[in-house]
Amino acid sequence: QVTPRPEAAPGARPGFRAPARIISPEIMPDNKVTFRVYSKDASKVTITGEWQTGPGGVEELVKNDTGMFSITVGPLKPELYAYNFTVDGVKALDANNVQVRRDGTNYQNFFIIPGPESDLYFHKNNVPHGTVTKVWYKSSVIGFDRRMYVYTPAGYEGDTQRYPVFYLLHGAGGDEDAWTNMGRTAQIMDNLIAQGKAKPMIVVMTNGNANQAGAQNEVPPVPVTQGQQGIPSGSGMTGKFEEHLVKDVVPFIEKNFRALTGKDNRAIAGLSMGGGHTQTITNDNPGMFSYIGVFSMGIMAGRQQGADAEKIEKERDAKIEALKKSGYKLYWIACGKDDFVYQSALTLRNTLDKHNFKYVYRESTGGHTWANWRIYLSEFAPMLFK
Amino acid sequence: QVTPRPEAAPGARPGFRAPARIISPEIMPDNKVTFRVYSKDASKVTITGEWQTGPGGVEELVKNDTGMFSITVGPLKPELYAYNFTVDGVKALDANNVQVRRDGTNYQNFFIIPGPESDLYFHKNNVPHGTVTKVWYKSSVIGFDRRMYVYTPAGYEGDTQRYPVFYLLHGAGGDEDAWTNMGRTAQIMDNLIAQGKAKPMIVVMTNGNANQAGAQNEVPPVPVTQGQQGIPSGSGMTGKFEEHLVKDVVPFIEKNFRALTGKDNRAIAGLSMGGGHTQTITNDNPGMFSYIGVFSMGIMAGRQQGADAEKIEKERDAKIEALKKSGYKLYWIACGKDDFVYQSALTLRNTLDKHNFKYVYRESTGGHTWANWRIYLSEFAPMLFK
């Protein structure tokens, strides 16, 4: 309620907002999009957006003599696009667009161009919606209470049925909010289930940073005395998260939600760092998950060399053999042609090939992007529990 | 993952964020606070924040010769403060502060000065946390599926106990997200319950705008053909929301959550427009809620005059008499001395006095602010279900 917005109509009552008088973004019937920023005082306004490709990727808005900056881009193909303005060197949100998402510590506006490619993650009013629960649970492995998001399918509240469970892991920089916020998991699952393409299932989205209790925008860092040493980067790489998913998360879900149990009712997938977590968890726990997805990740060249590297490789070989014998149903690897982790995904495939380990490889265009991870989710989920 | 942030360290890998190198806000031990914005190109950066009082309420940052703008304010008393920068006439978030909240369509950064006054809504890692559920439900009255937030107290998942239910309504401009996001309901209830001050209870936070299916930043407007005519402002004033709370929301909660039933296990309160909803709902349904809270609202002078006004007053008189006889346990009115609705709260008190209707009046300092509503919640919740 603070002070009225600068653009509030003259005489507007404090605490009540005037409707925005500037339309931005304006999506035209031909899928061109116009952005507007009003300022008499600013000299230069640029926009950075996900439709831009190649180096630089910045476009400048043009100022007219009333002080309105604008630019029209496109036509854009149907997709979700995030963007930000930069006003005289400072990043700014579009004050006229209520759609904002958080990518780690970075806030961005976004909009969706409707069409076949974006249809699956569009929120539809005429489709039954699942519930998203932000639930806290005890972690014996990490040492403090932690938060995760749980999607339960439409109808869960009204029935007594049990459902299979899909554990869906985020990448570095993200947290338990990433898959719903950036990945639009709830919309994708709602739509896939409504169309009969995916089975109704519970989707569990954890926080992969073992030094965090919950999303960094809502939950203050845990003091060192209460848990682990804070590790600002690479906190997902300590092995603690993986152990805790198996020992803390899965038992909590199977006790407190109406979950089906046993490997054929458990799936796991992750993107980037979460794809690393997925490999560690499934390598270390053969027979726990029958459906395994590694999105935009593979086997990274390790830091160890010589004897250590040989030992790690030997251990991995033994684990892959054990996983092979466990009777999993699907091992799905997806990567973009232009992804900077492409080589690691190739190393994973070569390693599995060496063991005649059956997997499905899906190569997409593009790189290390949420556009790809939404596509991978929408392709992976329909293959589960069938 | 777009492009790296402008302040990313040179050579940072795209898609991975460098730690912010600018500290803003920086809270000093004496509760002075420094804000920083870096830009070689900007001419003028101002800040608007909730610590500012009086007209204007804008302070200008000073630029040094490296391009760093800064300002130090305070010392500030312990409280949550929202703020925004304006850079050459355009509103901008603080890119170095991950704490962002949404007030309707307006995004703001915030920070908390720790201390006794803010202690109750501070997230504490060593306190058990309740679950917040974003649940969809059918609305026969409004005609389309709608979303609400439900807080269940810590331990709800592990036990079989039933809990009393508190329905908590937001004001104009807000939606089902307002009480958790702006009002910090989850933190307040966690802390009150942990301290033994409030009984463990379920808190239900609905969307009071009958033209919305869900929060405006996540759920697109419902097309007219699917439901009611969209009413951009005053959509909470049609009477539909109140009817739907009684006929749709309460039965859904009592069927799908482990809720205790009967009037002594139901409380309702609302702020501003939600205080109006609360009056309508409890006037129209005597014997449904034993605990009633009207925050920063009262009886507004109506638009009707003459015979119509007389009729409305007569009907209200009859309803207040019926409510009086229903055996409610608490009717709590709270208002700030400087609130622009102060007169309406006085009219409500005078009206109730005329009927010898028992109520408790709590007058605070300040106005129509979330700072007050957090205080009112923290005082009202401990009086419930005892």
C-alpha cells in the first residue's frame, strides 16, 4: 500500500491503484509485440529478451517527443518469453506487466505468445487444476527443516486413490520454486492429464541446495551453527542432497501423501545440476526408481586425475551394471544441440553404451534453456507409469 | 537463464550467476540502512520506501565519481519496509535484493529490521513450519474453478487431529496471495503457535474478486463467456464473493481438510474490502462464525439515498439483532487513527452500540497499511477458539 504508483491517475486515493494507462507488452494479431516505457527524464532504454539470439542480444527503444519509449519486435513464434528493460544502465521491470518470474536471484517479466508450441503450459480456465503444496519436512541428513513443493493432480482432494510419484529436480541457481515458476509444471501436468496424455501423478519438487532450508527469496539462510556450512555456489554438489532425497524426502512423501510405492511407481528427473543429482541417486540406489530422466546434463570431466579418476570410473561402472540389472523401465537423456553441456551428455551416452545399458536419447535444438526443459517435461511425463 | 546479469563477473559462464558484488540494502548494527545502485549513465536515482512519512516521501541517492549511487537512511525501528528505486523517471527494483513482494500489480523490494516489533513475522529456522497449499475448487456460485491458499499448522501432515478454521480475507487490489505475501500469515501463525499464543488452526485465504479465477500474475482473466462479466475494480463488491464463500468455500474446506465444524470452530476476518465482506457474510449468516474481525473497515456511507437508504439500514438493523442473538464469542474491530476509513469504523461502532451489540475495539496508530494488518492478525489469532 506504500505510496501510489507514479502513474496513478491524478487524485487517486492513496492505497488504491489506478489502472495502468500504458499497454506493455502489446501482442498484435500477427505476433509482433510492442513494449513501452514512459519517462521524460531517461536518455536510453534497452530491452533484453529471450527472443534475441546471438551475441549482444539487446535492442534499443525509441523515444518520441512525449517521453514514450517504444519498440516493436517479431513476429515471434508461440513461446514464453522473458525480458527486462535497462534504463540508463539500470535493470528495470516493465511496470505495466504483472507477469513476473524469479530465476534464482533475478526477476524478469514474461509474456506468452499463444499457439501450438506454447499451448501445453498455458493456464486454461476450463481444465481441472492440480494443487501445489509448499510443505516443510524434517531432514535428518541435512540437519534442519526444509521446504518442497508437491503437485497433486486435480481430484486428489476429493478421492481416496493412491498415485505414482515423480521427483523433479532443478538446476544450479534455482530452488524448490523453479519448476513451478520457470518450468510451469502445474500448467503442463494439468494439461497433459486433462488431455489423457499423462497419468495422474504426484510431482515432488525439492530444493537441491543442501545449504538452504527454502527458496532464497522467502527463507533466510540457515546460520552455520544450525546446519551445514553455507556454500554460496555448488551447494548441490556435496552429495548431501542426494542422500537426503532418498532417506528424508521419499519416506515423507510416501507417509503423508496418498502415494503408490515400489520402483514402478517412482520416477525421477532433473535438469542440469538436477540431472547430476538424478544420476547419483539412481546409480546409488538401483531398484528404487523405474523411470529416470537426465535433462541437459551428463558426465562432467572430474577434477580428479590418475588413480582417483580410475577409482571413480570403476565405481561408476559397477553402479551402472547394478542399475542395469535392477529392471528399470526408462532411462531418458535429453540435450540441446547448442547446450554447453553437450559433451557431457555424449560422455554419459558413451558410458552407457559401453555397458549395453538401454536408454532413449532425445536431441533438441537450442541450448541450456527453460524453453527446452518445459519441452522435455512435456515429453517425459507422458512416458511414466505405463 | 536469458543473458547474464549486467553485474556478472567478467568471464562468468552464461546461465550461471556470479554473486552480486553490490550490497544493497546494507543494514548496519545501528539500524541505519544503505541502498546502492550502480550506473555510469543514469542522472537521477530516487528511493520511495515505507519508512518515509508525510507528503512527497522520496529521497534522492547521491552519485560518486565511479557511478555508484547511494543513500543511507534511518536508524529505522524494527519493521518490514518495502521500497523501490526510480531511475531517471522509471521505477526499478533493487537488483541486489532477492526479497521482492507483489502488492496487486506492483512489485516492491523489502527488507526486515530485526527486533521485537518485527520478530513475530520473521521466518525462523528453528520453529516448526505449517504448510501453505494453493488449492483449486469448484464454485457453483461464481461459475468457474477458483484458487485459494490454505495454511495448515506444523504437524498437520503427521497426525489425524481436526483443527478449527480461520477464514482471512484481503482488500481491494489484492488476491489470494496477499495475506501470505504481504501479510506474512505463515510466519505469524508459525511463531504464534510455536510460542503457545495461538491454537493450531487452519487458515483459509481466498480471492475476494469474484471476476478472478486466481492471482492476476499467474492466472489469466476469465473470458466473459465462462463466468461473470470482468469488473476491473470493485469486483469484490457484487455480493457474489460473500455468497460463494458460504456455499462453496466453507463446504470444500470442511470436506477436504481435517476441519472441526460448527460456529465455535469457525472464525472470519478481513481487511478493508475484506472487512466489508466479513460484515456481509456474518450479517447474512448468523450462527455460522463465532469469531469475527473487521480490520480497517466499517460501514461506508452508501450510494443510496432517501427510501432506499432507510430500507438498507432497516435490513442491517434486523441482521445485527439476529447476529447478536446467535451467540458469537468475539466481534473485534481494529482501525488506525490515521486511516482514511476511520469514519466508517466509527459508524460501525455507533451502529453496534445502538443495538447494545458487544464488540472489542482496538485503535492503533498509523493508517491503511500492511504493517497494521500484520499487527491486527497477530493480536486477533491468539483470541480464537478459546
